[in-house]
Amino acid sequence: MLDLVIKNARRINNKKIEIGIKDGKIVNISKSITEKSKEIYELEDGDYISPGWIDAHVHCYEKMKLYYDFPDEIGVKKGVTTVIDAGTAGENNIKEFYELTKQNKTNVYALMNISENGIVEQNELSDLSKVNEGKNIERIKEFPDFIVGIKARMSKSVVGDNDTIPLKMAKKLQKKLNGIPLMVHIGSAPPELADILELLDSGDIVTHCYNGKLNGILDREGNIKDFVWEAYRKGIVFDIGHGTDSFNFTVGKKAIADGMICKTISTDIYHRNRENGPVYDLATTMEKALSIGIPLEQIINMITKNPAQIFRLKTKGSIELGFDADFTIFTVENKEKTLIDSNGNKERINKTIVPKVSIINGNIYKIK
């Protein structure tokens, strides 16, 4: 007997399927499932089902003071089944963070900050004595199923006078850990964006890719810088990482129009930009991606399949046999809404994305 059968399930390409679930895994995908089940959930007409949404850049270590939130507030309650905390904790406190995550319904993973205490203060990489390679390696090996990568924030306010030295340390650490995923935050200079991108390799992640800062991807004439194209073509992964200060409609529209399309969509959410904006939640960031010209089907891949592959979450991000039974059920409504970017610019849209149900490990959580 199955634990759950999902009926009348419509994919974003309008293909209809039924999904059988047992012990938190997908065990049957077909047009019609007749096997008995303990529970049946039927989608309403107009609903879509996708793999569970993954937000690959959040801050949800609730005991921190600068950037923090609660995993379920930005996860299961928002249609997001998996979150990846992006560098809030370092090797000194990531064990406590891991223990706290066990009380949540939302799946939680972490990119460990290379600085020992994570983002306790804004300038965590200004003192390089707080970057201990040996302890970082030890901690990552201790929690291989929780720590899925490392994070280095490379902007003036974070690194102080150290320029690209912390990034070089992160790259050295990465090589000793068999190429573990590395996410790099970009912002104000120095370090210059050109110097950051020169140090990165194919598969490394640059977050805040469509920010509106002078040290961003556009030159003063509003064109994409040549060295940015070189990095993009080299295979460096571009992530939106909206955040309070790091997403601009004009930059995003120019990038999409020219073919510089991000690989992942994430929020860089924490309690203040969730409660007060401009982020609010992943669905709103998806709507902003729609507004700059990314098709919805591609957006779904950017919050499911793509982040799962990048961060090596081997049983997430797809509706396939043997994968985790994580799903998001949502609607696309013909409704007008005003969106605001990180610089106060507004865009009016006429389609909104509304998550209705999160299914995590085969458990159904309706969104109020």
C-alpha cells in the first residue's frame, strides 16, 4: 500500500500525471495509479505541481543577530521545500545551527562561511586570522550531509583592506575538498568584479548577479562588461540572490535581453527583507524574474533542477522515481501587482505566482 497518491497533477508543460509515494520517496509516476493508498491528494483545476522549490541563498540561523530568519517561515510556509543557508554560520557555530534545523519541517542545508563565526559582524573577512583552513576542513567532513558548499562574501564592507585574499583562501580550501561548491557574494569595490571573476572556475557560483551597483555587470553606458561575458562563457554560475540591495530591474532586463541568463533564482532572504520587503518570499522573486523576461518553465528549473544539480542534492529537484517526495503546488493567477526592486524601481505585472501546498517527504502542508 502506498502512503500517498497525488492525482490530477499538472506539470508546468501541462502534462498530466499521477504520483505514488511511499516512505518519503517517489515510487510510481503514471497516467493513472490504481494501487491503494493511505491518503489521496487531488489538485484542483488550475493548479500546477513542480518539484519542491529550492531557495539556494537564504539566511536562517535563528540565533544570529545581523542576518537571520526561521527556516519554516521562509520555507514550508512559502511553498519552498528546501533552503540553503548561504554563509550565516562558520566552523565555530555551524554545529549548533545544524542541531537547530532538526526541529523544522523544511529541508535545510548550509554553505559554511570560511570565517570562523560566520556573519556575526558585517566585516567577517577583514581579519584573516579568523579563517582557519584546518578547522574548516574538519567541520565540513564532520557534516557532509548538511554542509553542501562554502561561502565567501567579496565586497569592501566585508573584506576591509584584504581585497581578493579571502577568495584565494576559499579557492585553496575548495581544492582540498575535492571541488566543493563555492558561492561568492559580489558588491562594492574593492575587490573589483574583474579580479573576483578572474579567480573563479566553471561551476563556481556568483550571487547578486543582477545588482545595480557600479561594481556590477554593466558598464557606465549600460552594456555588459567584456570580462563578465568571458566569465559567463567559462561556465561560472550566475545566481540572482535578490536581497535587500542586490537586484535591479534594468540590469536584469539588459542581461536577459542580451542572453546572459542566470542559472538559479534565490532570495537572500532574512527576516527584515521578508517582513518589510523588497524580497518577501521566493514566489515574489520568481515574479520579478518573469518581469525581466524569463519564461515560467525556465524559472521552475532555476528553483528546482538547477540548484539541486549545482549543490549535489542528488535526490531533489526532479519528479523522478526514487527521488524525495518534495513538491510545490501553486497557481498562476491573472492578477495585477506592483513589484519593487532593491533600488526602489517599480514594475507592474499582470500574472502572480501563488504557492498553495508544500509537500515535504510525502507530508502535506497547506499554505494559509
